[in-house]
Amino acid sequence: MRFISVVLFILFISACSSTPEPTPKKVVVLKMAPVEPPFKRPTSEQLDYLDVLRALEVDLENEEIRQLYDWVKAEYDYFYQTNFVTGSLVRGNRYIPYLQYRLRQAGLPIEYSYLAMIESAFKTVALSNKGAHGVWQLMPATAKELGITPEQRKDVVKATDAAIKYIQAREAAFGNDALLIAASYNAGEYGVSKRFVHVDSERYNYVTVYSHLPKETRHYVPRWIAATMLANQIKRQGKMPAPESVLITDKDYQIAPLASALGMNKKEFETRNPDFVGEEFLSNQHNFIVHPNAHPVNAVDGLHISAATGFEPQFIAGGQLNIATRASAELERKALLAKSNRKSKPTIKRSPSPTSSKVVSQTQSNASYIKVAIRPGMTFSRLNRWFDVTETELVALNPSLKKGLRAGSEIKVPATNVSVKQYKVQAGDSLMRIASNHQVELDDIRLVNQIKGNHIRVGQVLTLYLPEG
């Protein structure tokens, strides 16, 4: 009996100490509704279009994506039937690697580089009827706001920095919406933001404000996307222009020795760099010089883009070559001219009393004279240097000069120590070369012929006053 009681007690204790296993709960798996693509069976063009939108991180709903595509497709079809994109890519081949390099540095999509294609077809001298200028087509006031001068709009490096600054400023205004940023590049920030008041929805984007934008801006953004699509297709098909080796320098080097240092003669240099046909020097802005070398050539300081640099800009210091710039060549020319004048200074017979009008009259009867047209900026000191004649003698010959030099009038000067040459500009001439060949001052040629800057044209006739002796 006692044994049975003990067994029952042990069984009771075991039952109380054991915990029953919980009944397993049924796991419910939530099925997410599949994300519908904007196009059920996208065409190759639609796939390229979606690739561009992804690269730009565009946030659009499916319906908006489809609506935008209709506008893009119209521009795409137009570009496809023309050579605008291919021609622009050839022209911009020397600039695009630099533009995309700077955009990557700034953390921006490289697709913005094709805004420059839509703006100017990559023409540095492009000028709109509204006054926008350069590859990025900046207005003068906008250029000043962005920290560059109106003249620097032609400078691809300076203008690219300004364009990046503009895009970054618009990012803050439009919440990184690339389409609205591009629209504002065309219409201005206020020209886009003021359209928001017409939108009932609080979903502000390019598609929702499209109908309220100016007509030009409605075409501008789809045109940009279409051009980017075509550029990507051309690149994917291997039809992109072959990458070029480029030297970027902001020094106005003399072209002939620079071309030689880069392995080219003058003719080949001009073929590869048609902007400099007939020029003796580079410009004093950033020059993009195409050359045939696969590796950088340390002829001068500058940024180099080539296969060896992965077609990204790399600064390389120049070697021991001392290639003249415009300023150093002018100083050398003036030094040679001064040395020549010291060796052989033209002479003129003087009367014992140059202040005597009577003696001058006698000289006048025995001497030949030339007529000189007085130009704005001419002075008695210049006339003295050119013709070796004093102000007193000039006044004696030309009584009207008692009241001073008057632009537009003509005076007589003795021709005994100077000759007048009418020089016809030839192909390949430059003002610097003409001045050097005739040993006259460059500024004198500009003044006598009323030339601003260094621009001359083939066939133009220049008046030169040449010292004799």
C-alpha cells in the first residue's frame, strides 16, 4: 500500500513540473502586389529611354513615364532622321571627356553634358539672337552671377565650371529633379517655379507642369533626353568618333613650335584644329588642342587627355622647351626692332632753325610729301616717331594743326624718310607676322588701319608706314 502511494506521488509531481508544448501558430505570408513596369513589352527605344531616366534618378509614376515618352519619341524620330547628334558628337569629341569628367567630380549625372549639345552643338562660338554665347550658351548677366566674365563664356573650362555651379544651385531649388533642373536651364528658375501655381496636385514635376511651360521649354527637355538616348545608342554600337588625344592649355603659345613639339607640321595642326587656321598664336583662354600622340607629350604645362590617361584629364608639367607666347614674342620683336633702329636710324636734312616757318617753306619746295589721314588715338609723338618730324614742323606745313589733331582730317608730312606701303593680306598672314616682317610696331598697324584686336581677313589692304634707310 505504501509502495503504491509513493508511485502515485511521484507521478503527480512529474505531471505538475512538466510544461505542455504550445500549439504552433500558422504563419501567414503576405504577398506584395508586383510592381507593374511602365511598358508591358518595351521596345529598344523605350528601354534606352528608361535607362536615361534611371541615370538621372527621375521619380515619375508609370502614367507620367508613358506621357513623357510620347514627347521624347517625337524628338527622337526627328533627330534620327538628321545628322544633328552625330555631327555634334564629332565636333564635341575633344570636349565631351572633359565635360563628363567635371560632372563626375561634382557628383552630377554625366548626361548633363548633352545639355551643351542641345544648347550649341558643342560650338564654342555659338551666339544666340538673345545674346547667349559659348558651348553652354550662358547669358552675360548669368555669367557674371556665376563668377565668370562675358568673354569667358567661350572658354570651355570656365563655362563648364559656371554651368555646374548653375545646376548645383538648381538642385537645391527643385529637389534634385533633373528634368525640372534642365527646364530651368532653358527658362530660368523662376520661369519654371512660377508654373507650380497652375498645378492642382501637390506632385510637382516636369510632366505635371508641362502644359504651363513656354513652348521652347516643352521641347527642350524631351529633346535633351532624345539626344542622350541616341548618343548612348551610337556608343553602344561602336559608332562613336574615335577618342582623341587632347592638350588643354590656357597659354597663348606660338603655334608653329608647339605643333612641332606635338609631332605635327602647321598644316596637320590646322587640319586637326580648324579653329586656328591662319593664326600664329593660340588664344589666351583654355585651348583644346588635338594631337596624334597616344601618350601625353610634356611640351608645355597643361591637362592631357589620351589613352594613357584613360581619357580623363591629367596635369603634366612641361619639359625644357621654351615655346614663345604672344607676349614674349612681342617683347623679342620690339627688342630686335630697337636694335635695328640703333644701327641704322633714318636721317632727314634739317634747317638750322626748325622753328622758322620760312626755312620750312624752303624745305617744302624741295621735298615730296605724303598725305596722312588722322585716326582716333593719333598723337604728335606718334607722328614724330613714324615720320621723324617735329610738332612745330607739322604745324608749319599744316596751319590747321594749331588747334590740335582732329580725327578724320588729312595732313601733309615730309616723305624724305618714310615710305607708304599698301599691303594686301595673304592666306596664313597674321598681324604679328606682318609687323615682324616689316619691322613696324603691332599697335601702329592697328591704329593706322583702325583694327581692334588681331582679326584681319585675306585680301584686306593695310596701310604701313615704313622707315627708309
